[in-house]
Amino acid sequence: MIASAYERPAIVKNPVGLMNKVGRRADLRARADVDGVPVDELCARFGSPLFVFSERRLRARAREAREAFRRRVPDTRLCWSYKTNYLDAVCAVFHAEGSLAEVVSGMEYDKARRLGVPGPQIVFNGPAKTRDELERAIAEGAILHADHLDELRLLEQLAEERHVTPRVGLRVSVDAGIHPRWDRFGFTLENGDAMDAARRIARGGRLRLGGLHTHIGTFVLDPAAYGRATAELCGLADAIRGELGAVPAHLDLGGGFASNNTLREQYHAGALTPPVVEYADAITSVLAARGGPSLPLLIETGRALVDDAGTMVATVVASKRLPDGRRALVIDAGVNVLFTSWWYRLGVSPAASAEGFAQDTAVYGPLCMNIDCVRESVALPDLCPGEHVVIHPVGAYTFTQSLQFIRLRPAVVLIDQAGEPELVRRAETLDDLVGPERLPERLRLPTATESPRA
């Protein structure tokens, strides 16, 4: 008879029962399926780890946001933020729901055009547009927001060379009471830079004034800040109209609406995040109070629409004890594919009900790096190698910021509205990693049948 391996006992504080004064503990609930598809089935068909997106949630979030704004300002268009998640399938769902494309690089612009989005339905932002990118955007009629004076000069040169008068908007940096303030982008309102840029466009004769755009930050939990930003932008529009006789083409309020995720420094759960209707009310109430018809409204949306639609399913590789007595799990998904775990307390749940007490557990990924920690502490029941866990929400920024570091990136599945999973991005192979490389012949190793060089 073979003796079992010895494991030193550890005294661990266990919670009694599954309830506390605010209800059943959410972190102890098993998540056995994603949109009705069993986690075990997803892993068996598509491998582990695996990104899973819900088409039903994507569409529901887009419609909720669209209606929240259009109730007050009918001439509102959502603009899907590509940097938040530029998977073709995700972008295509939002475009099918009527969203424009909001891009901040030539790569994202190319991606939108390849998907079939026409130039006039692309909002081109960003601080580092190249000459070639701007030339193409002008030729294709994209909605441009200039970020700085050097970009305005370049646009004027291109306009003169091409004998055109393109419409160019301005990104404006406003103080909306958010700290730290995003002050590195756009023309500052308070010191007069924004008004000076508008004067240059209106009086220069080479460009026409486009819209006024501002983006006040990221994961903004105070909807009132958007009301303050809207008021500042409207004030600038009035000043431009009064002094220059020019009417901005639109008002563009950037993203930053928070999702139901939980920031590391938050004490409360992400479920207390303001719903999108509160952000909409803060913006549109300012416009309504001004009276008369408002300018067309563009709303750049990102994490609030996609975060909750994304899930990662992963598999337990090992269970062990740390020197301080805590249990630790090693799973096959690490910070390489869950980059947002650096600033979120991502939810980690078992995929099946498990017996025994929940314990304080550290969840590590598979990378040979000490920094590969998905959760420093989460209450989980006993889990064994081969069992699955569900990490949610991970729809925003997680895929676009994922890395080919030590391990290749996994497959991505979209569960359609009928509940059928579809592969929308296959798992990467070594060829995807080394494809762009060129190995000099002098460095090539001999094959097994060749003799080493003398």
C-alpha cells in the first residue's frame, strides 16, 4: 500500500455559513455556465483558458445606452471605442446596433475600414496621428478631432496640398472636477488654447470647424462630472458662435463610464457603479436646460457596454499552501491574458458547487513570474486540478491588452443570441508568434542530419 503524501496541517479561519448581513456571499456561488452553455462543454470544445463573449449582453447594453440618450437628445449617435475591445465580432455587433467607430490609431482605423465601416462613420481621435493616416482620413471624410497645434499645422499643410477644406474638430481639455485630471490630451479650455485653436480654424481659411470633443478620464464613478464637462463644452460653443460666427458640427462626450467591475481601491462592490442612464441624464439635462435645439451628440462608449459581456473560463493546474498558511491555486490563465487584474479585483468563481468551507485563496497564473497574480485574496472552496473557474467581468481592455508573454493567447468564443457558441478567434500557434521574424542564415542551427560547421 502506497502511503499518501504528507501535507503539514494549517489552521485557517473559515467563514461560518453562506450568509452575512447583506445576503448570500456572491463569491461563493458557482457559475456553471455562460449564457446557458456549460463551462465544461466550452472547455471541452474550445480549450482552456478561453475568452467567452455574450452577444445578447452586448446588444442589450448598446440598446440601453442608445435609448437613455435619445430620450432627451434624439440626434445622438453612439461611437464604439475600438481600443476597449477591437475583436471583429464585438465591433460588428456594435455597428449592427448603429454605433459609429471611434479609433485612436491607424491600426484601428484600418480595422474599421476592413470591417466595412465607411470613412464618414469613423471618429478619429488620438494624440499621434501620422501624416499618411491624416491624409487618408481627409480623403475618406472621417470625423477628425485634432489633439494639438502641431496636428492642426499638419492638417493645414495637407489641405493646401490637396486643395480641399476638410472639417476638423477639436479635442478640449476641461476641468470637470475629476482628479487626477486628464490634462495631457487636447487644447486646454481654461488658458484660452481651445479658443485660439478655434480662431485659427475659422480665420485661416484652410479648414472648417468640426465638432468639440472632450474625454475627462477613465472609470469615472461620478456622473455629475459629465454634466460639468458638457456645460464647459457648451460654453465654448457659445463663445465660438458669438465671436467667430461658426457653429460646431457636434458635441462629442468621451467615454470613461464605469462598468460593474471593482477597482482594487474600492471598498464597495462594482454592482454599485452608476447605471448608464445616470451618465445620460447628467449630460442631457444640461443640454435640455439651455433650451432650443441642441447640437448633434456623439457619445463614445467603451467598458460600460462590453465589460459585463466578457468572461474567462480557466482550469485549475495545482493547489498548494503558502508559507503563511493560505491556500493558493495555480490556474492556466495569468496576467498575460488578464492584464486588467492589475487594477481590478476580478471576480473568481468555481464552475461547480464544491463541498467544504471557503478559504482565503490566492489565485496565480501559469507564468514563471512572481508578479503573475490574478487575485491576491478571494474566498473559494476546495478545488482540485482539472476543475474549472470562471473569471468575470473581463470584456473591456482584457483582450486588447493581452500579451504573447511566455504563453500564446487562447481562443475567443461568441455565444450568439440563440445560445450557440461560435469560434471568433482561434487559439494562437507558434507560427503566429514567429511569423514576422527573419532568422539570418548564419544563425540557423543545424538540423539533426547536418554536421555543425567547423
